[in-house]
Amino acid sequence: MAETAKAFAFGPFRLVPDRRILAAEGREVPIRGRAFDLLLALVERRDRVVSKDQLMDLVWPGRVVEEGNLTVHVAGLRRLLGSGIIATLSGRGYRFVAAVTEIPAEDGWRPLPAPSLPPSAQAETPSPAGATPWPGDLPRPLTKLIGRDGDLDRVEARLRDARLVTVVGAGGVGKTRLALATADRIRHCYPDGAWFADFGPVEDPRLVAATIAAGLGVDVGGGDALRVVIAALAGRRGLLVLDSCEHLVRAAADAAEAILRGCPGIVILATSREPLRAEGERLHRLQPLGAAAPDFAITAERLADYPASELFVERACAALGEFVPGDAEAGEIMKICQRLDGIPLAIELAAPALQAMTLTELRGRLERHFELLTAGRRTALARQQTLRATIGWSLDRLEPLERALLLRLSVFGGTWTAGSAAFLAGCASGEDAVCGLIAALVDKSLVQADLTGVQARYRLLASTRYYAAERLSASGLAEARRSLVRWLVKAYERAEADWPFMADDDWFALYAPEIENLRVGLAWAFGPDGDERLGVELASHTEHVWAELSLTGELHDWFDLAISRIDEATPPEVAGRLWLGRCGWVSPRGAQALDAARRAVALFRAAGSRVDLGRALWRQAWQHALMGNLAAAGPLIDEAEDLLRGEQASKALVSCLRARAVFRLRGNQPATARADLEEALSIAQRLRSPRDIALTLGSMAELHCAAGRMEEAIAVAQEALASLGPAQARSAWVQHIAGAVASYRLAEGDIAGARPIVAERLAAARLMGLPHEMVANLERLALIAAMEGSFATAGRLFGYVQFCHAQRGILRSFGSEAVHDRLQAVLRQSLTPDELEQMAAYGAKLGEEEMVAEAFAIALRS
């Protein structure tokens, strides 16, 4: 009989496994596939701690992924669900700690099939009758193994199911150390113990069998070494470790196959930078040690949660005798570990440098180069003493075509696809041939593959990229960088063409991963040895990727730089796109934005698509409306709408309709404004654009505010925020909507509800480079200060905000107008005209930093 389907309720959330739905307060919460699988795995195992490796096996079954993927997904779930839901247990894993109630089938969910649990595998180590124990011998590591508990478990499990397991990974990632730890852990399962054969010093493939014999303690004499080995092991039950096979792959594979055929009681654990490709081989790909996500704020207490930083601290203690980092040092340690890609060898080489420099100095030097990583163990092989030697040895052993491709791939700043690699390679035989070369480089652990997204993406570890780029000639490096920029121009030209019509999430998944390559490409193009014309063209195609990632500061910086390089030879459509990027939703508003819009319109009238001209026209109209010039805005918005309605329904039309609604609302036409917004919302929903849905709902909230319906305004604005779902974490679009909620609450006198919103929004507006939002939040905090009796602070903030508005010459939103009116009323009621004038005049002279510091003092009051 099938089990009754169950849902899980916790806090405001309901998780419905059979329908793959997460809902909150009756509304579905957008959550992607891997994140849903992770959440379900934790909820179903809420009675215990779930290790990172167990979670990775559950969420990415059958795939090799980096631990960083898990860290990022857990961080995303915490942002989605809030604090106090998922706990991290240092060194052990994660646990779902919120109270959970199982909801029975009568609530209407479909029944689930009865779960089928895999049978537990039992390790069997049968001993032949009369076998004589022959204890093996293993080298004893002098340092403890850090961060590899999950790998130990997985390798041990694979050795139960297969007789040949190869640990594969990049040089310096810790393959030998893991193999030794595994062998030491399970040697008791074998009556005859474990043996270790080190191929590291061996260069001649003919000596492979003799090296194994030496590891066994067997005298070969003048006989055939492999036959002697097989004869010695034929009646034994034990584990044979073959270490460092990468330069003797074929010979090691032949020997392993012969031993396994002739010795039924022997199991082999090998290590190599590439697979042996022997019969029956199972692989365990060893990834670098996990570190925190780049944007995660780390504390000293959390350093032990990440194996990379735990190893760094342990090795620093060994070098310094005592090393107790604080929270400030923790951030530097994590940046060092991220720069070193979590490679144990690199971390072990870097930590002793603290004997001669500070953490900040070490991090700064590693950002520039890796020359510090030279102080390896004197007892190690030459190719393993330094990171340069380790990587260089691997590069030298590549086939010529593999090496040529890898060196060119070093110009990528981030991840890349097979298509972009083929473009850089200039391969006449096409993408298929390049795919074959990439597969070979992945096999040899020089390229990392990520198969979790919409398309396969690849990357080089930072150290590999650095040393590979060193081997390119100056002319080869410049040519490869030029090819990268040319490819980026094509990619982002497609991105801009796709953006008006493609679903937000699909567009983001396709184009956002190129952001690091974009930064590298623009830096080269506008650098001393670059190509400014290519840089100008590339920048002109990137407005939406910067905006969608909320990197508005970079948008403004790159567009301003590109605009400064416009000349007579610049095509009008290129110049038009650059000016258009300086007058969008997230651009500073006022006279400069209006001028940018006018220039864009003029250029697109000369050359450009109807969609581009329509976008420029509505932006010019919008800037006029913000400045109160409705007469100038009307004809422009009419023309823009005519152009955009003549094309396929697009996000540009949605934006135009929102701008028309602002125009009509300013003209006291709320009914027609509502009709525009309802049409815009319908189109945004069809286009699957959460950003436009949220912005349109935010405009509807302003409609309610303008009519004095603050409760309705709050409800609709909160609906707008909820519609963004997880995208809130990356969205600049959320800023003015969340700020509006605070304005509506303040208009109702709700300081407690508004204060935390304003504090968070002020910090975010500064971080994202949104000056108009920063000023709006300063005015909200001025009202809070005034309502709490801090009139001096309120008066200064009032003066500063008034000065900023006078400089920009734009109207406040209806929510901000309500705050402004109430602030003026409170100040005029509590201060004399002379007092208010003096405070305001003083505030107008103060700088941004002083005003923000005063504002935060108000925001952080308890």
C-alpha cells in the first residue's frame, strides 16, 4: 500500500516534495532544482547532522562537483528562509533545526510512492584457508589530514565495490595524503594489511613492476619482476597503493590489470593526475579544499568551518608557534585561501611566509603573482617542491595541441564554455575537436569542469592560469586577449538582443557567468596594450549584465570610460547604446541623465533598431517626468509606445508602460495610470520577468500611496518584493521598493517597522552605487530622528537632503514625498524658523560621509 503523501511545514513555509513546491503563507516561493533537492534532503534528515559529502551525493548524484557549490546553495537557502533554519556544525556538516510538522494527505497533496531504500553494502574480506598474514607497511604522515573526511568515506565505499580505485586530481591537491589515510583506515579489513609503492622518483616505465616489488619487500633477483609480484600476492588478501602514476600511466595500468587478474584477493588504490584507463577502474576525483563564497563575511569562529582556512591556520601555527587570528584577520585568511583555490600544497607553501610579512601583505602579493610559493619541503621531489614546478611538470607532459589550447585558455578571467574556447583556439576543425582537447585536460586535472548549470562550464585554477600565461609569448598573449574581447563582443551582442524577450532566469544563467571574463576583457581593451575601439564596442553591449548583477558602480565606470573614447569613427548605434546606459532605471537622475537620453535618441534616429529608439525615447520622457516637465514628456512617451507596440512584446514595452504610468499619475490621471500598469504586469508575467513584475507592482504601490491608501501600498510593495524571490539577493531593483515600504510605514508612524528596512537599504544603496536611493534613505532617517526628538540630527540631515535634491532637480516619489512632508511638519512644530534654517544650512555644507555616519547612528538605535 502506497504511503500517504506528506508535506512539511516549518515557520511560514510548506514544503511539498511530490509537487516540488515551496510555499510561504499560501504563495509559491521560487526555488531552483538543486536548491530544492538540498532543502528536501535536510528536512527529511532533520533528526541528525548530514555531512557535506552526503549532501553532495544526494543533490548531485553521480556527478563530480566542487564543495563550493554546496556552500553557495546553503547560503542561498539561508537567504531565502531566514536565520535559525539551517545550522552549521563545524567539521561535521549541516542540520535542519527549525521545528517541522508533517502534514497528512487530507490536505490534498498527491500520494507519494513507497520509498525504496538501497540495501546497505557490507564490506567483505574473506580469507583463504591457511593464508599466512603478511603485514604491509605504509609511510607515516607527520601532519594531520584536514577537510577530507567525506573523501575518506567515499574512497572507502568505492573500494568495497571495485578492486581498482584511482584518486585523480590536480598537482598539489593532496592525492597521496588521502590515499595513505584511506589505506591506514581500512588496512585492518585485510588479513595481510596494505603496501605502498611510490612511482614518484621512477622515470622508466620498465621499472614499474620492480618498484611494486620493492614496496612489497620482495627480492626480484634476475627474474621477471611482474611475475614475481603476482606470485607473491597470489594467495594474499590486502590493499596495494600505487602512488603518483601520472607519468607512467600505461605501464601502471598494465601492471594493475595483471595483478588483479592473477591475485583475486588484492585490491588496488592508485593516485594520478589522470585516469589509468585500466579495466574495472573506478575514479574518485579529488577537489580542492572548500572555502567560503567570495562575498561571504567570515569571522574567526567560522574559519574552522572551511577546510582551506582550517589548513592555513594549522600550518601557520606550525610555522609561527602561536597564531590566533581575530575577525579582521579571518577575512584576509579566507581571501588568501580563495586566491589559492583551496589547493593544499599552495596553502602549505603560503602559510610559512607569515614569518616575514603580515596577512595583508601576503594576500596583496598573492593577488599579483605566486612567486612566494617556493619554500617547499627539501625532501620532496623537485617537481613537487614548488607550485611552479608542480604545474610546470604537468604542462610539459601535455600533447602539443593540448598545451597550445591550455596556454590560450589562461586569458579567461573566470569560467568558459567549449564554444568560447573554440573561438579563442581558432581551431579550423571546429568545436568538436576543442571539446576533445578540453576533455583530455579535464582528465589530466588541469581543467575543472562544472556540469551543474544550463551548459557545461570550465575553469583553470588561478595558479594554473598564472603559470600557463607565463609561457605565452608577449605577442601570443596579446593575440589571445584580443580574441577573448572579440568573442565577448559577439556574446554580449547576443545578450542584448536576447534580453528584451528572454525570461530573466534563463538570461541570467546564460550570460551572468561571463562577468569575470568581461572584466578582464575590458581591462585589457582600455589598457596600454589594448584596443580601445573593441573596448568601446564591448562596453556598449553590457548595460543589462551590470544592471542585472546590481553592479551599478561598474556600469557607470565602464560606460563613462567608453563614452570618453567616442570619436568620429564610432558607429552611432554603439555611441547610442553607451548614452542609453547612462539614463536607465539604476542611473543617477537629473540633468545629466536627461542629456544622456537626448543624445541616445538623436543617435538612434540616425541608426539603430526600433526597439533601441523606443527605449531611448521612453527614458528621455521618464527623465522629463521626474523633473516635472510633463509637457515635454508626453510626445516622447507617445512615440516610444508606438515604436515598441510595433514590435514583439518585450521588456522594453513593459518599461515604457511603467514610464507612461508615472507620467499619467503625475498628471493626476490615476485610472489610466492603473490601466497602463495592469497591461505592463500582464506582459511581464508572460515574459517570465520577475524584475519587471516587481517594478510594476512597486509602481502600483505608489498609486495607492498617492491616494493615501498606505496599508494597501504596503501590501502591494511587499508583494513586489516577494515576487523577486531569491533574486532579491542580487537585485538593485529591490532598493526603491523596499525603501518605499519604509516610507509608507513612516507615513503611518511605524518607526519600529521602518528602521531596520532603512538601515539595510542605506547600506545596500551605498554598496550598489545608487545615490538617489541613498538620499531617500537619509531623509527617512531624518524623519525617524525628528520623531524621536533628535532635532539637531534631523535638521542637519534635512538640510543635506534638500541640497542634494536642489542639485539634481528631480521630484520625489509619492512615498518619499509623504516622508518629506511629515519631516517638515515635525521640524516646524518643534523648532523655530531660525533654528531650522541654521541646522539645514549647516547640514547642506557637510559631506556625504559625515551625514551617513550620523544617519547610521539613528538607524542602529535599538
